[in-house]
Amino acid sequence: MDHIAHLARLALTEAEAGDCVTKLSRILDMVDQLQRVDTAGVEPMAHPLPMVQRLRADKVTEQDHRDEYQRNAPRAEQGLYLVPRVIE
Amino acid sequence: METGDIAALARALRKREVSSRELTEATLQRIERLDPVLNAFITVTAGQALAAADAADRRLARGEATALTGIPIAHKDIFCTRGVLTTCGSKMLANFVAPYDAAIVERLAAAGVVSVGKTNMDEFAMGSSNETSFFGPVRNPWDPERSPGGSSGGSAAVVAAGLVPAATGTDTGGSIRQPAALAGITGFKPSYGRCSRYGMIAFASSLDQAGILARSAADAALLITAMAGFDPRDSTSVDAPVPDYVAALDRPLAGRRIGVPPQFFDAGLDPQCAARVREALQVFAGLGAEIVEVALPNLALSVPTYYIVAPAEASSNLARFDGVRFGHRSTAAGSLEELYKRSRQEGFGAEVKRRIMTGTYVLSAGYYDAYYLQAQKARQLIAGDLRRAFESVDVIAGPTTPTPAFRLGEKTEDPVQMYLNDIYTIAVNLAGVPGISIPCGFAGHLPVGLQLIGPAFDEATVLNVAHQYQLATDWHRRRPPQPAAARGAR
């Protein structure tokens, strides 16, 4: 549980982790039904549409919205997003 | 003022019997009176709505109106709306003001539709009862002790209560059709790829699709015509012409083949719901349609398949919420990693965390083949069942949900009980085909939904069959009992 929570970058309190263990076990028991299904030779389906990525001309199409977008940032200064110190 | 029948409202607007400002003011008054009970709106945008109504009235005066100009609607709070709070039902985005409009918001605004606000929803659209919303549950207008379903529960409640004639929604596993069924209205999900996902906050990108909740299939056809179409900003938007859905409504049912899968009538289906759906099939037969049995042998795999695929995609999509660029940020973090972890811990609710954990687990090293790859193969089997069925029938009919509206709090303790609510709706998303839920009667005082499913990109047939049913029945015209104070205004 700790490993999965770390991969998901999710802190869990002890109570949350306990609840998560119980409920995730219920969910995994339910999805385990699939283990009994014979899927030999079945092509995996990732997506409903048989499509490939469209390509576009290599031209600048986006305008600069930095200041507008940074109005939603919890902390930004001089066009930069601020985070706790990473390099000592 | 009556809110149903958008075509009639549009005619009244064009004849200048009523102005969009009058309609919008009446709508805002109804919201003020009724929403304190329903809790169906997260944000009401009165000022912007009245400005848009005035612009619509000027357009009507110039004779440049579309079939939707001046009609008030509401948007699910999953769609970005420029300059307006867009929360997705989450504490994570409780302060997020969208810097741009979602594609369908843009298209509807261009048609002259007036948005009055943003509707409540399950957090990040993860839920079937609207109880996972950070802003509290929505109440079902038919019975305030019960859920209106989810995740588009707010949109379902505002239409059912007559606040607006239609509201947008999204459907990843049933999130339009299930609340439409539980709230006694019409809910339509087009084919995957038909409506642009640009500006629609992503949950599970191979399943998410925008659609509409309205009072009738005819109203849904009008709105979907304005919402659908190619958009290069969505990499999975389909570049195909949009048929005239309104023109297709009138075709008689004679000769249509309607398939009924016995798997839709299993032991989990409430007997009253089963009876209402069978009565609806009799109506179709009476209108000249041929009712035939079709098999969907892999239907039972759809819930386990979905609860691998959708959380896997969600765990990846929701990685963007890191407390750095937008959204909630923890003030208790000393390091960058702690900032990510605590911001996500504080910003996400329990169900969203569960889905992120499930998705991370099934994608993690050593489990990918057993879970995710196996689910993708099961998805192929389920989609194959539908493809085969549509070789011999025009649409598939069955119940939308196993039971009518359940009580708030009834299923919150057991996630699997909640997930099983989507047993009849999920296959449609896994296959990417269109589906609609329309009212087909009552179980006691609660509405029952009939689901119609069509082949990929044949929305026109689904809407046509639903409309022909609604011409022959009046279940879609039934209204919930309104609070005494509201009656005078109707």
C-alpha cells in the first residue's frame, strides 16, 4: 500500500490507508473475475476508434497565455512557478 | 413559465412572444427558490447570463437567430468556462477559474445559447450518486431523500426540476444515462469522438464523451446538432459529417429491428423496472418495430473491465494535479515531493484517491499484464458482442439501471455495490457507441429509465427510435411534485 501510494504521489493518513486496504481488496476481488476469462488470441482494445494520430504542419499556432494561466498558480513570481527548494 | 420543448420556446422567442431576458430572469428566480433544496448548482452566473440573454435578444431582433438562440441551459462543472469557476466537483479545483472555454461551451455560445451556471457533479466525475462531490450531494427532485444519480447528478436535477430545459453532461461509464434514468428525464451520450473533449476535464480519455440531459429526444437532437462536429484540438475528434439529427426524428418505426439481450434482465434487475421496460417493448411492437432477442454473452465482464481501464486512465490523467501550476496547494510541505503528496492528499476526496490507487496498482510493474492488458482484451470481447448484435438489429433496448433512485448514503460504504449500478451502461462506453436513456414509467413514485443503444456514429437512429416512443407515450412529460412556493410560477 505504501509503495502504490508513493507511486501515485499520494500521502495517506493511517486511517485513510486502513480504509483503502479494505475497499481496494473488495475492488480487486471484483475485478479478479477477469482472470478466469479465456482471452487467448484476442487483440487488446485500447481505444474505441481505429485511428492514428493526426499530424499538422510544424507551425506555431499557440499564443502566449503565460500571465493569464499563472493567475491560477498557487505561487508564481516573475513568470516562474515557485516550489520548495529542490537543490541545496 | 414552462421550460420543456425547446423548439416551442425557440418559436416563441422568434415571434417575440417572450424575450431571452424574460426567460433567463425567470430561470434565475427558479434557481434561487429551488436550488437551496436541490444543491444542483455549484456556480450561478447571473450577470453573464443576463448579458448573454440581451445579446441573444439583439440577435433575434436582427433575424439572425439559430434554433437555440436565447435558450437558457446549464453546464456540468467539468467543462471549462472562461472567467468562471470550474471545479469539477473537487476541492482540488475549488479556486480554479478557467482561462478558456471548452469546445462544446464555445459551440453552444456561438449558437446563442444562454448559460446560467455550472452544475454539481461527483468529484472528477467519479461516482454514480453525486455523493462524492466536494460541494455536497444533489437531491433528487422526485424524492429529496434520494440520489439523482451521477456523475452528472446536478445536470439531471436541474432539468428534472424544471429549472432549465437542458444541461450538458459527460458520460464515461453511464454518467449521463444513469442520472437521466433516476431523475426521469432524457439523457443522450453520442458516439465516442462525436463531441470534442477539448476543455472537458479528463477522467478516462478512451471513454469520456460529452452529451446532453434534456426533457425529450427531440430537444436532445437539437442540442447535439449544435455540439457535435470535428475539432482539431481533440486528437480523438472524428472528422466526419454530422447528420441532420432533427430531420431524422420523423421516420416511422415500421420495419425497425430492436434487439433485446436476455443478459439485461438478470437477477439483479428490480422487478418493477423489468416490467416497465417490457411494457416499453410492447409499445415499440405496437408501432411496427420487430422485437428480436440478441445475445451479449460478455456483458457481465463490463463492470470488472471498466474498473480496471477507467482507474488506470484516471491515475495517469490526474497526475497533472501537483499543487504547482493550478489547483489546491498544501501549506504543510517542506520538500517538493511532500508538496505533491500533501496537496493531492488534501485536494482529492476518498473515491478519487481510491481510483488513483486502483489505477496505479493495475499499471504497476508485475501487474500490468494480469490486469490492464487482460482488461483491454475483455474490452475487445464486449465491443465484439455489440458489433455482432448490430449486424442484425438497428438498436438494442433494455433497462438503464438495475433499480430506481436509491437513498442518499445507501451505497457509500461499499464501492462495489455503487459500481454495480453501472452494469447496463458501461458496455456502451467500452465500445464507444451512442446510447440514450428515456423515461418509461414508474416504480412506485420513482421514474424508470429505458436505454436504447445504437451502432457507432448512428446517433440519428437512436434519437429517432427514442422520439417515436415519446410521440406515443407521455412519460417524458411527467414532472416531479414541486414545493408549494414554486407552483404559482409554472
